Amino acid sequence: MSNEVKTVLDVKGLTVEFRTKDFLVSAVNSISFSIDEGKTLALVGESGSGKTVTALSILKLLPYQIASHSQGSSIKVNGREIMEMNPSEIRSVRGDLVSMIFQEPMTSLNPYQTVGTQIEEMLLIHKGMNKKQAKQRVLTLLEKVKIPEPELKANSYPHQLSGGQRQRIMIAMALSNDPDLLIADEPTTALDVTVEKSLLELLKDLQLQTGMSILFITHDLNIVKKFADEVCVMKDGEIVEKGEVKEVFSNPKHEYTKKLLNSILVPKRNISREGERILFSKDLTVKYLTKRSFIKKNTKYLKAVNNVSIEVYEGRTTGLVGESGSGKSSLARALLGLEQSRGLIKFKGKEIASLDSYSRRAMKKDFQIVFQDPFGSLSPRQIVGEIIGEGLRVHEFHLDKSQRESLIADALSEVELDFSFFHRFPHELSGGQRQRVAIARAIILKPKLILLDEPTSALDVSIQIQVINLLTELQEKHNLSYLCISHDLRVVRALSDLVYVMKDGEIVEKGMADQVFNQPNNEYTKELISAAI
């Protein structure tokens, strides 16, 4: 019996170029790697490194009106050369030999079809099954990916499922034709830590059952460490380092790899809650009408926030941790006065409900917010200078143009951007630069408290640590208070003094950050921490 290892994917000298109006842009430059049967290779790199372009090349899904490969580029799946295949041949590879899970299932799934119908389509086209056989196979696949109530879920539309369930549907679809190679492109980026952990465990189990190979694309080094056998580190379209995961993590050779490994967030030092209490809520409740009835007792509400009490101290950070649907965002909107609520909210010793409109406007100057998605929160029609100075026109309207420009220049300098950024538009900036602009917009009014709503979730790991360090420096310099809301425990641990853990609209655990993370009392907190490490 032969013990020869079978190579499922063999990439050699792959080059990808995109043709613009004036010149060629090299996205991937002569890279080579291979994946053996039953193994997982992680392709690691930051945004723009060429990871996804590489993955799309394997299935020839690039826009070939403007994209091209060099003469020496070779991609072989089970020994068959992909580059030489015509459209009919490559269609037989897609789904049969190679399947792909995309980053955002909501945009990958058809919103007008039930998820069962979408999986059936794969089976009808590739396997030649009849309708009855396909429906039965769909239920088997949904059970395999551990979807509860498979018959009910098969008849559901994508918007009726949770993020984790939608991603499991994508996995079921990808596995429907028993592929030899599964390409997973950032499949857990938008998911909570516990959902992420369960999906990774599911993929590992399925790999052991089927013997498939996995190309896992990610920028999260913690996932690579737990999930992959081998790793290739990409930068600017090139593979700068590759090898077994243990070897690369313990003995990195390339400076960029060392930089990525050094970007892993560390817990905050000098934890304290000394100082005055700047924000305080007691028994705060937010509820949404779900069923209206003429008979009052039949009217139904969903309690998104249920009797929550929370504190933020001057010059300190309170972290609010919870998964999607826990009530974090509803609580944040209530604290900002953007959501109707019941209960007590005090800011700087004054009850918000008792303030007149003038006092509320003044309060908003002292209570600013940095949103999760910097690109979505910055106006594409305004230049950076106008975006940062917007608050000045509302709260400091007496300033003339030169005074405003001077303050905007100071704010840019504080977030480590030079004045040349003043006249740029948001689309001309990187993700990290856009988040710095969002922070500059918040600090220009010299607020007392800033609400950080998932401030780094859309950023690469090396950019994350830069933003965390910047926020820490600004806090120390201006004695700022932060309320940091996130599902990423590493970010909360790096910033917070006091931590609250939220589940189903209630606070299930609170305490100093070191106590909550090192000696949690609640089972849910333990589960979150276990999934994040």
C-alpha cells in the first residue's frame, strides 16, 4: 500500500495584474504554495495584501476584462491545470472539486430565496438529483452543520437567521458536493467569539469526517494558531514567510511576521477607578413594541435592556462586553439620549431627563461618540477638514474661519495626521486613517466622555494596536473617560479598568478588569473568555 501524500492544491509562480486606464497594477507577484490532502493552510495578511485575489484566482472568479495572469502562472487542483481550462471545464471544478465560503454570508445568499432552495440548486446542477433527493440531502447537510430544526430553517430566508446560522448555511452549501478543497475567506470576521469558536470546531470536525483540505484566509493570528497546520504570510502581493504554524509563531524570520505577532493586544496596566463618577445609570430599561393590541394586557414588548445600572469614572475606561443581540447598542443609544428609556441617567451629576434643550445640546458637546465603521460614519461628500470641524459649527459657532482651521489642524496633529489630510476625501484614506479622523472629530470639542462603539472591529491587527495606543495616549493627555462597547474581549481588556458583561439585556457580571478576566464568576463570562483565548 502506498503512503504517498496527495497534493490537492499546487500554486506556482502565480501573478495577478489589474489593468487601469494608464498602467498595470500588480496585486499578486509570483507566489507559490501547496496544500496536502486533509491539511489546513492559512493565508495571513492585512487588507490589500493579495489574499482574496489569490483565492479568487483558484476558481477563476476575477474580472478578466481587466485582470490577467503572467505566462508562468500555474494553479493545479488534483493535478489538473486550472489556467488552461475553458469556461465549461472551470464550471465543473467550482462546487465539485473546490468550494468557497465568503466573508459576508448576507451578501452571498440570495435574499429572495429560502436557504433550502439555494442549497438544492447546487445539488440539482452538480449532482443531477431530482427535487425529492435534493430536499432530503439538504436536511442531511443542515444536520451535519448542526443547524437546529433543519426543516424549519430550510424554509427560512437569510434575514430570518442569525449571523452564525447564515455562515453554517454557507458551509452546508460549500460541502454539498463533497469538495476536495474548501476555501474559507475570512468566514468568522463578523461573528461573536463563541459563534466563531463553534464554527471553527465544526470545520475541523467536518475536515476529519471528509478528509478535505482547507485554504483559510484571515488576518486573525489567534485563529491561525488554533486552526491551521501551515501558514503563509502575505504582504504587498508576495509571500514573505511560510512554514508550519508552530515554527513560524515561535521563530519568525521576516520583520513583517514579527510585526504581526507583536500586534496581539495585551491587558491594560494600572487598572483603577479612582476619580469622580462622570456617567451613571440606574435600573435603565429599553423596550420595543413587538405586538400592538387594543387590549393593553395583550400588547407585547421586547426588553432589549432590563434594569441595567452602569458607571463610568473620570479619566478611566468602562468596558461593556456582549455578543450580538445582548442589548449593548440599545443601552448606548439610551445613554446618549437617542433611545426612549425608563430609569435614571446622570451625566456629570445632572439627571439627563430633567435637562432643557439648551442644556442637552451642551451635554452632547461633552459626550461624543466614535462609531464602528469609520467609512460609513464619515460623509463621502465632505473633505476631512469639514468632517472634523462639523462640531465646531454647532457648538463653537462664534469662531471665525482661521480659528476653526487652527483647531482642526491641532486635532489632526493629536491623532498623528499632518495638515495635508485636511483637503482629502474619506475614500482617499486607509481604514486606520479614517478611524483617526473619526477620533479627531470626537476630541476637537474637548469632551469629557467618548463612547467607543466597536472602535477597531473593522481594522487589521497592526492598525488595531495603533488605534488602541492612540486612544490610551489621548486619555492620559486629556483625562478622557471612555465607555468602550465591543464583542472583542481582547480590545476591552486592552482598554478597560471596569468591565460589565451583558447577556439578553441584563448585566450578568461586573468588576475590575483583572478580576473579571482572571477570576470570572458567571458561566457565560467564562464561556466568552474561553472562546476568545
